[in-house]
Amino acid sequence: MTAAPVPGPPYRHQGPLPDLTTEDLREPVRTLLGDPTAEVSGWTGEPICYESWSRASDGLYAVRGTASGDGGDRAWEMVLKQVRHRTWVPGPHDLGRQIDDGGDGPADWAYWRREALVLGSSLPYALADRFTAVRCLGIVPGPGGRLRLWLERADGTPGEAWTARELLDSAEFLGGFHARSLRRPPPSREWWCRPFLEQAALHARFALIERVADAETSADPAVRGLFRPGTATALRSLARRHAEAVRTVRSLPTGLVHRDLTPRNLFRTARGTVAIDWGQAGLGPAGEDLATLVLSSAVAADLDAAATLALGDAAATRHAAGMAEEGGPCDPEDVVLAYRLVAAYHFGLPVVRLADRLLARDAAYRAETAADPGTRRRAAVMTALVEEAQRDL
């Protein structure tokens, strides 16, 4: 089925609860309760409002109720996630904003069936005890060509509320997950998502590098002050050495990686760290996950450059301890190498967008933006990540 083109991301979802029947709920509830005799006796639900950068996302809902069976009367709560195919043709500006290049193939970033394929297998759960995927209770077709994913509610502390200690604990748990995956990697699948460094949309960011060079020499002191001399040179090195960086990452040991370990996709529960939203999962080096875990959290916490680099070092140490506890086999230096490259290309390179945005606006906007402490902090962090990778290029 080919859907009509839609505006690009981010997509904001706040629709009403879909029409559900007792039949729709019966099997997911029985799986959740572990009671094959359970019959749903009543339920309610409401949308979970959120913003998504994935074209596949089509609504998230909390559904709760009661059921009766051999285990007596019991309350239950689940999450319903809907996914669907959406066609999108991005322009150069869109490509510079994110890594979705608009492709609809199985290996493309927003392939709409990927999460169902991952959660419908046993791969995420069999690889670790302390770092696991959210439990999938059922996957069924929905109206309009959608898929409905019934998921256990992750009942715990969301990543947005984690302390630094909880983040580092999760880095160690993630190391154990990677050790098991690297030791017995999952089979190759056509629907595994491509690694960060192989996303075609990176080239749209390379095309903006000269905007940083213009910013470094701008007549406007507010613009010049945001960019250290030599930043454009370091960025040109990223572009010039990109193919070599891809080869380097491909040469590293690979296992199952999540690729979207942002705070909103993580929960600390009684079963350890639970990761939701496996829509960008695939084969890759462990450092890909460590980079998204650490740097997305650093961005959310508004850490400065020194604190971000220190957090990365601490997390790498804990990740290595987690791998060692599970028997390896990955060299921690390989993890750090992939971490630095992903940090530069995925989290550092977007500094070009800041330069492009500043140079395209009037003097008042430039002065206000350059004076903002958060903007200055983010520019310094992105620059530091690009500079840290120069040794690897």
C-alpha cells in the first residue's frame, strides 16, 4: 500500500484512543497476566502525547482495565503503539536537520516494520538480564495498513529523571548486553538499520561546512564568538575522511545495537534498564549505543564541553567493566573508537546548522542567539566532539 506524501518530521501525536474490542485485548492481556483463562471485564485508555522524528510512528496509548480468570480478578495496564508506512520526500533543509533521508527500503532509517520485526523476535530479551527490551505482548494488523504493537508498561524511573549514577549504572548494564551480543551476534537481516556513519543525510550536513568557515570570519562579532578558529578545518576533515571512517567502523566487531538510547526511551525498573522504541535497531559496534546513551543525556542535562567529555570517559570505563563481567570479547578501545566517531559525525557535525541558521538571519537574531548561554554551551560541546575525533581520522 502506498500512502500519500506527508509533511516531514517532527510528528506530533495526540489522537483519540482507537476503537478497541474485547477480542483485541484478550490475547495481550492473557500474555501480560500469564493467565490463558483471563477475560477482560472492562477497560479505559488515553493517548500518550509525544513528538517523534520517525515517520513510522502513528500513535501511543495507555490502556488499562480489569480481567477475571483462574488467577481471580486482576488489574492490568499496557501500552499500545501504532506504526504505519508514510512517504516523505525531504528537501536539502530537511536532510540537514536529521538523518532520515526519506528512503522506504528495509535498511532505511524510518522503515516502518522494523520495530515489529525486532520485538517479534527473541533477540532483544535473550541477550541480557540487566539491559533488556520492553516486553512485547503481541503484534497484530490494525486498520489503514497499520501495525499494532502491544507492549508491557515500563514501570520505573524514566531516563529524563536519572541521576548521573543511574546513567553510569546503565552504561555498565549496556556493556553486559553488548558483550553477549558480540559473542553471539544475531544473523544478518535486510531490515537492520544502517549505522549512523552510513546515513545518506550526513552529506547534506557536509554541504554546510563552509557556512562555519564564513561564521569564523564574519564581520559580526556575535557570530565569530560562537566558533573557534579551526572548527571549519576540523569539519572538512570529517567530510574528507568520511569513507575512511565508515571503513573503520565496519572493521570493528558488531552486535545488536539499539541506536536511539535517548532519555525518553529508557527506564530503570526492578528488572534493570528497559529500553523502548527499537525502530532503529541493527548490527553495529557497541560504541554506537554508548554514544547515544551518553551524549543524548548530556544534551538533555545541558552539560558543558568539559563535563560532557568527562561523562563519556566515565561511561566508557563502566561499559568496559560490564563487558568484562560478561566475559568480553570486545576490546574497550574499539568501543571508544566507535564512540568518538559517532560523537563527531552524529552529535558534533550538526554545528554546521547553527552557523547556517545564524548567517541566514538578521543582526538582532544573531545577537540574541549568540548571547544565549545554552547556545554557546551547545556550540562548544559540538566543537569539542569534532576535535576529539581528529586523532582517529
